[in-house]
Amino acid sequence: MTVMKMKLYYAETMNPRKACAVAKYLNAPVEFVRVELLKGEHKRPEYLAKNPNGRVPTLEVSDDLSIWEADAIMAYLARFAGSDLLPEGDRQVEVMRWLSWGAQHFTRHTGQHYFEYVIKPWAGGAFGPANPAAAEEASKQWRPNAAVLDEHLSSRSYLVGDRLTIADFSVAVTLPYAKKAKIPLDEFPNIARWHDRLNELPAWREPFPAPVPDALAA
Ligand SMILES: N[C@@H](CCC(=O)N[C@@H](CS)C(=O)NCC(=O)O)C(=O)O
């Protein structure tokens, strides 16, 4: 195995945002490598060898270890740093619960808004025009789930044990885009307050190492 500096392959989109924010928050020893999605760099054989899904982010740890899935990359970076962003014991189980819930019940729907109002305009017609009906349907599915999170946050500052963890970085990932993506965040004041608190972190506000193209800006 060749020892090398870890490389974090990213684009300025929502899933890499999690990995970049945690890398920046932890001041992790990674080299950021920008992947140009509109040029299809993520579908080239050399990239597919690191991540057969052809998606970003990917963390290349060594010649024979590449980690894909943003949540797993955050967990790896937290463990690497010995950080409480990934706590031990029961709190780790709680983190896993929120990661799973976020993917299945929260970001699944807010991600539809992000796709309609951020990704489609950015992709310049490759996915067609924004579909407001699809976003409205996503909001409908999202509201009962958002109500669960809003209630959870009514007596807490963060999702788990009242300390910042990777669960916060994960579940909140679409919220920087709430206005642009027309996510009805105003209906859930505790979620909005929680996100305001995350916005106090420079690593959350500006997770990417280079300027973000206007179309992808939060
Ligand atoms: N579940 C994956 C999703 C990764 C993902 O879909 N990334 C998007 C950018 S946000 C991507 O690479 N899209 C390009 C494609 O699917 O071709 C993760 O959490 O890392």
C-alpha cells in the first residue's frame, strides 16, 4: 500500500457539501479534487475505479481504499480525527438513526426541490425544466416528517445529545438552498433556528475550497 495524502473528490453540489463541510470543520488533511460534473469527469474509467457509482463525493484514502457515500466519508473523517462528531456508544446509534431517517424521510423530499430548482437550471436543459408539481408533491410528503424533526428540536440545539455531530451535517444538507429551492422551511421554526445555528459555523456556510458557480450557490 502506498501512503499518500487523502483526496476528497467533490463538486459544489449537495452531497459533497457534507463531506467538504466536515473536512473543513475538522481541518482534515485532505487534498480537495474538483470533479467537473458537466464534463462527465465522474463517469471516466479512472474515477469509476474509485467510485463505481460515478457520483461525488469520494474519499480516496489509499491505493486500495476509496470510500463513497457522503455520510460514510463524514464518519471516516470524524474517526480519523478522533472527533466527537461521531460519538461512541448509544449516541453513535442515535447518529445512525438520524442518518437513515434523513436519507429516507427528509432529504428524499427536500432533495426533490433541490433537483427541480437548483440542479435543473444549472444543468442547462439536460434534465428539462423545473417541475413545480413535483416539488409541491415532495413538500406534501415532507411536511409530516419535518414536523417530527421540528418537535425534536423544540428542546434541543442539535440532533444528538445536544452536541454537534455528523447527523446535523447530514440532515441539514438541503437547508442552505431552502430559499432557492422553495423548501417551505418557514413553516418549521425550530428547524429554521437549528439551521441558523449551523450557519454560525464557517465550515457550514462555506464548505467548498473554491468559489461556487452562481447556479449552484446556496
Ligand atoms: N448517496 C450518495 C449520492 C451522491 C450523489 O448523488 N451525488 C451527486 C451530486 S450531489 C452526483 O454525483 N451526481 C452525478 C450523477 O449521478 O451522475 C452520497 O450520499 O454520496
